[in-house]
Amino acid sequence: MVAIALLVYALIDCLQTDSTRFRSLNRVAWAAIIVLIPLIGPILWLAVGKVRHRPQRPAAPPPRRPLAPDDDPEFLRHLRDVDDKHEQMLNQWEADLRRRETEIQRKKDAEARAAEEAQRRKEAEARQREDEARQHTDDEDDSR
């Protein structure tokens, strides 16, 4: 029972192992050894068949990175720079808007003054015509 379990485990392990990790023989040769040489084939496979990765201690701990973007000083500096740019743009837009509104108001005021002046001239001309008409009728009355 142990030999069959060992054979099944070694065969599955051999078939699932990456081909770059085989030592000396290829996958087909190792599978044949495991199946054709009972008990010794699976043990050979487990002992010398593939390159085992041994965990190595890291030489130095990796540099500590901020866990979240709001802990990263470079990211925060970038946000402040973007905020400053946006604030400057907004202030410039507001100044342009105020300037345009002032220009529009000046134009409206000038148009209103011109319209009032034109109205005064019309009224003055109308009064002058009335005065002339009255004077003309008075002259006719005097001549009769």
C-alpha cells in the first residue's frame, strides 16, 4: 500500500513539475523510472529527480514602502502641487470673468447713456418744433 501511494505521489509530482527543474533526465525518462522500478524509482525521483528550491535568507530587508497613498510623501507633494495649479487656474478664471463682466457693464452703461442722450435730443427737437409751430401760428394771428 505504501509503495503504491509513493508511486502515485511521485508520478503526479513528476508530471506537474516544470521542465526547467528536471535534473539530468527528461519528464518521460523519469516517469518510466518511477513506474518500471517499484519503490526505488519513486524514491530516486524524490531524492535526485528535480532541483529543490531551498529558502534563502534575504541579505537585507527590502526598503519599506508606504502602505497607503496618503502615507506616501511624494504622492502628497504631487497632490499639493496639483491643488496649487488648480487654485491658480481658478483665480485666473475668476479674474478674467470679473474683467469681462466689468467690460460688459461699461458697454451697457455707454449704450444706456447714448440712448438717453438720443431721447433728450428727440425731446428737444420736438419742443423746438412745437415752439416754432406756436411762433408761426402767433405770427399768423398777428398778421390778421
